[in-house]
Amino acid sequence: MSKSKILVVGGTGYIGKRIVKASLDQGHPTYVFMRRELGFEIEKLQMLLSFKKQGAHLVEGSYSDHQSLVDAVKQVDVVICTISGVQFRSHHILLQLKLVDAIKEAGNIMRFLPSEFGLDPSRTESDVEYGKETFEDKMVIRKAIEDAKIPYTYISANCLGGYFVGNLAQLGSLIPPKDRVSIYGDGNCKVVFMDEDDVATYTIKTVDDPRTLNKTLYLRPNENILTHKQLVQKWEKVSNKTLKKLHVSNEDFLASMELDMDNAIRAALARIYHIFYKDAGNTFHIHTNDNNNSTHIPFKLRVLRIIEYRCNAIVVTWIMNSVSQDVYMSLVYFGNVAYVWKELESTYDRVDASVIFNLLQNINNVKQDGRASLFNDSGANQHLTMSSVGMFDVIDITSLQITAIA
């Protein structure tokens, strides 16, 4: 059976670019919506051109041009929208109403996956006002889809690793704390953490699966369900460092939302509250009978364990003590490994690799591609001479997958 043609709307975003890659990797004819209003957003343009080079088709259109949306969806079988609903970046969930109208008029779409990929908005009851907009808007989109009788699948992925794992769920940073960590409440609420690439893989797996038609798919790999305390403990095991724990009571956390701050920050606080105090992502039981509108399907895929998550911050204990903040941020956010090693070469003749080795002793898969390895069986007693290795011959640190599961 031929694979469905997939249109990704929002394909240059945080999740969208992964959806595009997963679609191409799984052999689907892949189309990426390219907004006419792209303007001077050169990074997005370069990404779109890279998709085209990999075999994707670029479809030009605009949310303000209904016919262009209709023409775009008529070319495919499945539409996946990943438009942002995160307040501190951008919040455009309701733009999907224009997409719903286009899909309804086109009449050919076999499946629509709207922008969800977080907590299930239908099961997230909030006793705080802040941050409710995201859930309410997503429910507006769901109602529009179902009223139009458009076939759908909703993806509930709970907590994405990039925002919740590398920083140990600390606000205001994407990297782990060096000395102390805030524990929300007693730290015992169970949380589902997902690798973003896994989310994309699962999403594409659903599009031709009849079991997920008109259902909500909850991504809950058992090994990825951890309490906040367990997450911190796993980092301490990997880094061989004990952090000071500061427990934040329910009352104190709620009081912090009333301080003078931007509403987007309040919305982020509210999300933390839902997850780590109200157990919003893992409290309900999933029924699989035919009368229920949600299902739990164990796909036969290798799920990345929680600290296999590709988080460059895993090397923070060593790298933060070795390079400047600018260099470190270059590694974490842009994967600019060559820049990091060049800086090290100009600063050190020899770099002690023992800390890195101890952190990465459970390496699962190291991408070498013919490059020189930093490690061998002698392990912690090794030293790395930067000048002899050369900055273009070292392992690409950003590709390491770390295992910290006993």
C-alpha cells in the first residue's frame, strides 16, 4: 500500500522540523507549507531549502489567502499542523481555523493532526487563570474539526525533553543548575517526559494507522515516566554531583504567580503548576474500549530512555568549567562544536578528559563517522591533546546519546 502524502504546516518550528524529517525518513511524500510572508527570516528559508534538497516539496501559500490553503491541502492526504501555542514564543493556535475551513472545502483530507503535542487540553482542569488560553484555544480547534466532520488524530506528548529534562524543569534556563535545584511540592508527581524526535516518529506512525483514527494518542513510554525527584536523582548520578534541594510548597508557588512579571512567564509558571503539582499529564486512566475517544497503542519502536535524550547539557559539569559562557551557549543551542574546540585549542595545551569519560561511561551510541574517538578502554586516566586531534577530527558531541538508567 502506498504511503500517505503529508503536508506539514509550521515545518520550520521546534516540533515541525522534526515532523518533516520523520515523514521523509519513513518514506512519505512530504510537502511543507511555505508562507509568503516569510520575508527576511533567512534561517527559516535555509531550512525550507534544506527540506527541498532532502526530497520535500515546498507549497507556497498564506493564511490570509483562503484559496492558497485549499490548493495546498488538495495536493495531499494528511495535514499535520505544528503552529506554536507557547506564549513566550508565539501563540497562533486559532490560525488553524483558517486551515480547518480549507480542509473542509477541499474535501479530500483523510486525516488532520492539529497542533497539540503537549498536555491533553480536554483533561487539563485549571484552578489558576494564567495559561488557560492555550488549552481553551486548542479546544476551539477540536470543536471546529469535529463539527466539520474532518477525520483527525490528536497527539498528547506531555513534557518535551528540551524544555523539561536538560534544565531539570527549572524556570528561566535550558541547562542544569550547578549547585541547587527547586523541587516542586514533595517532588513525587509522576511526569511523562518525551524526546522530541520520538514524538515526531510516533506522529508519523499514526497517519496510516486505522487504530488512531478519530482518537487521541497518548505517548507514555513507561521508562519515561518519572517524578521530579527521580529526574534530579538521575542527573546527580550522571554528573556525580549532589545538588541542594529547595522544596517549593503549593502555596509559595501560587504566590509567586502574583509577582510583577510578564503574562507569558505567568503562563509558564501555570504550566509547571499543572504538571508538577496537579499531576495533569499522568493521573487519568486510558480506556481502550470502542466507546471511548482515546486509545493507548504500544508501537514497536525503540523508545529513547529519559537520559538518552539528546541533551547537550549532559556535559555541562565539564564544559562550563572549561570555556566561556558564550562558547558554552554556542554548544548548547547551536551545536557549534568546531567553535568550542577551537576556543579550547587556543586556551589549553592538554584537556583532562576524565570528567567527560565519567559522565559518558554509559554511552549507548556514539556517532563517529571516521572521526577520532575521545575515549578508549583506559578511560578516566586519558588526556586529550587538542593540537594532535584537531578541531575537525573530534567526535561531534551534539550527537551523543547518554544512558543513565541502571
